[in-house]
Amino acid sequence: MATSAELKNDELSALRRSARRRCLLVPGAGLALLGHTRQAILPAASFLVAMALINALAVAPSGAALWVLAAAVAVYFVASTYECFAVMRLEVRAVPAADHARRFRLSAMLVLLMIVVTIWVWVMNFRLVQVEDNMMSPAAVTGDVLAVSRFRPEWGLRPGQVVLYSAGGEAPGQKYLGRVRAVPGDKVSMDLGELVIDGKKFGRLHGGDPEHTIPKQPEALIVPAGQYLVVPDHEAVFDWVRGEEIISSRMMVFLSVRGMGRSMDE
């Protein structure tokens, strides 16, 4: 192993240029090349955390994930900027052996794989949807932009969650927003025009002919498997939605004049 004192000026300059190129491709690789392995941990770790949070945001959008991601990206930007400048002035503690080139190529391939996987996760799951009506007011109003995930929409679906679903029947392909009020296994009935779910009243309903699809008390309908009762917040209409019609059950208000990163779930 050689140090900067044992290297010629042209060798030292070449090593620093190589370290700078490497830090642009693999976070932490430039500092590691010069023997500063502990300092290389921060840019490498911040990159890994940022990539994990980017994937988490695509799978389950939330305000918390958005702000934590912003903080992680800021840390990574600062750490990587420091690395790119530091490799041009820090002392060379040790010149690695020849197998460092092999380890660098492996690291570069892993970074590329992570980027490809992240792009695939976003293309398959993440969508931006603009709200076109006030059916979900005040949770979401006309003009708001929602970040929605298409990842396993029925997984963990519970009453109180907002869903984006496609309509069949008279308006195939049309997309709607609504709040899940009843899930498979819940007991649903009507009492003097009011919706009752497991003994709890949720207000009056109209539209969808509730008196003919939901029995009056004391009788009750047990929601069958794969079916969900969905009711918008602002309109007392309802839909029976099949599981395969649900596009997303994980979303947040991404852009709005009232603020960004807001959850719509109860």
C-alpha cells in the first residue's frame, strides 16, 4: 500500500481524477478509493436510504414518506457534493490493490440494478390523478392532484380508507373516488333511510336504490367476499364495488392550494 507522500504528482492527480469519476457513479466509491472508508459510509448509506424511500413512496404514498424522503435526498446531496470536492484535496491514506477495480464494477452494477428496479416499481405502481369534482370534499376538491399507488389495492383494505375505482355498467372506464364504509363480513342494513353498519349509523343514502339492495332492519346483509360498500364524503350516494374494480387504496393529496402530502383516510 502506498500513501500520497509516496506517489508522484502525476500518479496522485490520476488517482484523484479516478476517485472523482467513481463518486459520480457509486456513492462513497471515491472516498473508499483514497482509503477514507469511514467517511464513505455516509454518501453510500444516504443513497441506499433515499432509494428505499423512493420505492416506499411509489408503493404507499403518504405525507410522512414524502417529507422523510425529502430529508434523505437532502442528506445524500450534501454528502455526495462533499465527496466530489473532498477527493480532490484529502490525503491519500492508502492506494487499494488491484481487486478494488473488480469491487467497484460490482458496486456499479448493483447501483444500476437498484435504479432499474426503482424505475420499474414507479412505472408499475405510481400514478398522478387530478380530482374533477367535489364528491370527496373536504378531503379532496376539484383541481387537487392525488398521488396514488396501484400496488395490491385490496391488501389491508379497511373501513375509512379512500379508494379510486373504475365504474362498470353505464360508464365503463370512468374513475371515481369514494370512502369504504363496509368490507366483507360486515352487516349492513337500512333504518328509516339511514345506513347502518354493524349497529352504527352513517347517515342517509340516496342513489343506487338502497331500499332494494340493502335490507331494512331488523334484517341485515352480510357483505360478501370481494365486495365493498363505497360512499363519497360529500354526496350520500353509494356503490357496491368489486375488488377487481379498485385501482388504488393508498393515496395522498400530492398538490393542492391547501397543502401537499395530506392523507385522505380516516
